[in-house]
Amino acid sequence: MVASKIVLAYFTAWSIYARSFFVTDIPVDKLTHINYAFANIGSDGRIALGDPWADTDKTFDGDTWNQPLRGNFNQLNKLKATYPNLRTLISVGGWTWSGKFSDIALTDQSRSIFAASCVEFIQKYGFDGVDLDWEYPVSGGLSGNIQRPEDKQNYVLLLKEIRRQLDAVPNKKYLLTVATGAGTERIGDIDLLGMLAYLDWFNVMTYDFHG
């Protein structure tokens, strides 16, 4: 069951570098959900760590050399131990790493492979769901991204398969969300109603508006 009021923040892997902003600096008492940005998509069509050192390897105070998980992911899990109602999601793609979305959404096989890898990833690292940040289906985004007219429908099929595999996990309700552009040109390239059937909510990137 999704919280009646969602107060969500994105935490970026690169925050720990020049900004020196760490998971322990997050005002967790004000939040219900944290999206961790970003995971990448590997050449094999599976979800992949975006920054292995920051994500799982960096040692923080209290860590030991032989513990199975370190980095920001372990710090997030520690937060959830302190705040048991907090939920975390892994956000995939973003502006830089959206180039392979069209390929993984293209066929039944590619969708199944990616969905299975998402389930494996969140179970391995302790996340409560997946957030897809495809920038953008059909048009727009970073120069060189693979894009197809059929991305609009394939995005729905990708979400359908991810939802199917998430729901197949016994005794656990995983979350599935997306980040979407706010402008009419971005909204026109996605099937909002078709996607809604498989999502817990949309994260609308209203910060792209400017006066």
C-alpha cells in the first residue's frame, strides 16, 4: 500500500564527491521515499551499477572490511533500519544513461531480461522498488540515444513485464514508478493511460519548466 502522502527525494550518487552531501545528511524525518540516482543499463540489457565505488564499495564510518555491502546502498539500508516506514527505489537511466532504453523495450525477450535483472538487483541491494527515468522515448534526450517511433507502445509493454515479475515475488509488494517530462512534447511521446495500469505513481519533472 502506497503512503497516502508521498514526500519523495532523489539522492544522487555523485553527491558524495564535490558536494560532500552524504546519505546521513538526508532529512529522512521529512520523507516517505528516496529514489537513488542512477543505475545504468549494461551492454547485456540488464540493470547495472552506475558508480560501483559510490554505490557498494566506499567505506563509511562503522563499516568493516568483510561486510558484504558497503557504499551508499548500505547507508540507505541503515536509514531504513532506523526509519522502518521509509522506502527506497533505484532510479534507472537519467539524462546520461537513457541510450539503451529503446533496445531493452523492443522485444519480449529484451523486456523479460531487463525485468528479471531489476528484480534481482533490488533483492540483492535492499531496495523497495524501481523508478525508470527514460529521457526520452521517441524523441528528445541526449544526442546519440537510440530512439524509435514504437517506443511509445514499447514503454507500456516494458512496464507491464516489470510489474509482472515484481508481483511474482512472494510476500512482497514492490513499487514501480517512472519519471516523466512535463512539457507537451514529452507527454505526447508516452501513453500515460497505458502506463498508469502498471505504475504506483508518476514523478513529473516540473523543474524543466522555466519562466
